[in-house]
Amino acid sequence: MARPRNGAGHHYAHVVGWGVAVPEQVMTNADIERLVETNDKWIRDRTGIAERRIADERDTAATLGARAARKALYNADILPRDVDLIVVATSSPEYFFPSTASLIQDRIGATRAAGFDLLAACTGFIYALDMATAKIKCGQIETAIVIGTEVMSRVLDWSDRSTCILFGDGAGAFVLKANDMPGGVMETVLHSDGSGSNLLTVGTGMRPVWNGQHGPQHVEMNGREVFRFATRVMASATEEVVELAGCSMGDVDLIVPHQANLRIIQAAARSLRMQPEQFVVNLDRYGNTSAASIPIAVAEAAEEGRIRPNQTIVLVGFGAGLTWGATLIEWAVKPTPATAIRDVVREGQIIFGAIQSFWRRVFRYIGSALFRPPARLYGETFRRWTKRQNTKRKDGSQEDEQ
């Protein structure tokens, strides 16, 4: 049992719901053989991956994240209008802005929720979970949705066999809720080392100057160095968070690692002197889904009954930045079974939110059309501004000559 270290109000942030959304399209190792020079045995031996999900034209980080969030709300029996905060971890958003969290907030009808995105690559879900937990523990909010969602297939160089074999698409979500009962998300450790920022990158595609050419926008990785880094920090972060929580490794029932590479997970198990059965592994079916990998793995383990009340679990991840971190959770609260009436209310709030969003767009369009200044006013304003700037420059030149 971890020692309680909560602030005012003694609120604890419990995971009360979870959800997963993955694309329908499956890409096997045999499919990748037709794209690059590789084979199924080579991929399995080096990564443990057999297949991964690939987003189609209907899928984005927002649509997958919204689907996962809706399932999590259903499992928690929480209404969309009761959500106070949405935190999204993603490295593959549809837009720089608006945030993916705002798009998801609109899609699920969480009309009272604030939302923002967080970028910490594959460690992003650990960071996002800590941000939402802190808001609950200090008493500022009651309910939060934390989402990891990725469409990494759109930032891959499909001619680079060292990276295209690794990644997949998907989303996972947690619902966190305040509770006075001890347990839930107890401790988190977060780390960053920018000196290794060049080891794993995805360019923004932005021009180096305003009139330049667009830059690269695909994953580039120094696989050997990332492997060495990962095998070291997976074990150290786990030990650190366990010690911070006042526990021992013998108290840990299950570890859910970032699903990057089976050899990395096996190395962590050896370093921690734990049995392979104590690690949740599903990367053989999904590959590396970056910030989505941990919540997807937790949700599947919970559905399979591997995670049960009164268990102590550790979530641990690493990623670009370089970043790494771990969270210790005491799984204490069972999901509340939904009722038919609550299901109807929940769907009604989602539909009402969509209608409300539609009419807001209509009124915004009408207001813009009614109150838009005439084009000639814009032109006259610009001419006056240009004339003032030319006059200032001319006066400045005359003063310099004098």
C-alpha cells in the first residue's frame, strides 16, 4: 500500500473508466514485405511485432480519440456534461491548432470541459495523466478524460525499413474521478533529457524561412541509441516511482510498459528481477502506437481481468525528447455498471452537443455576414496605413541627412 501524499481536501484520482479505438485496417508483416526489403521473421525477432492497425481516410487523431473517450465514459457511467477537463497526448495531430482536445470535446458533447494537447512523444500519456491527476488532487476539478491518440502511419517514411515496421495507429482513454477513498494514481515521476533530442525526431514540415521550401515531416531514429536509452530508463523509472510511493518491487502486481519493442520489455524484466508474466504486452497486434500504447494495453488487461481491484500497477514509458516517466496506481474502484436510462441520457447529451455546435457555427456565420465591414473600407484603411508608414520613413530619412 502506497503512502498517501495528497493535498487539500485529500482527494484521490481514481481510474473509473477506460476505452480503446483502433482502425479497422490491419497491416501484417507480410504486407510490409511488399513495401521494403524485410520479412516476417526479421521483424518478429527484432521487435516482437506481427501486425499493426493503419488509419484510413476517415480516421484522425481526433476521431479515434473521441471514440475511445466515449467508450471510457460508458464504462465509467459518466455523462459528457460532467467532464471538467480533457487532456490529449498526441504526436500526430490533424492540426497544429485547434487542439485535438478541442475537437474531441466538441465530438463527445463535453460542453463544460476545458481541453488542451500535450506533446511528450511516447511518454505523453504518463505526462497527461499526471497533469489531470494534479488538478483533481488539489480540488480544482472532479472529472477528467485523459487520452493518448495517434496516427503515426502518416508521419512515417514507408521506404525506411528501420522505422516503418515499428509503428501503428490507435487511441486509448482513461476517465479519472475524484474520490475520498485512498488509492488511484498515487505517484508519478517525469524526466527529460534534451541532449538526446536528435535521436528520435519528426520534423514539422515548416519552411526554414517564410519563402523557403517545406522541410521533412517523417520519423527519423537512431535505433541503436534509443534502444540503449530505453533499456536503462524503463527499469530505473519503475524503481524510482515504487520507492517514491513507499512500496517495494514485491508490492507491484503488474507493469504496463510502453509497447515499443519486445526486447526492451524483456530487458526491463531482467533488470527488475520480475517474471515476464507480470508485464502486459500487446505490441504483437498493434505495434508501437506511441502515446496510445499504454492506455490501450491497460484497457485490454482490465477487460481480460488481469487488472483487478486492490492491485498495484506501474505504467512506465519512454520516448522522444528524450523523455521518460512512470506512474504507480492502486487499482481500487470498480467501474459503475451503466443503466439503460443513463445510456439514453449520455447519448442525448452527445446529440445535443452536436446540435448546439451546429447552431453556434450557423450564428457565427450569420453574425460575420451581417457585421462584416465592406471591402472598400478594408482597402481605404490599408491605403491610409501605407501612407502613414511612407511618411514616417521619409521624415526619418530627412532627419538622418540633417
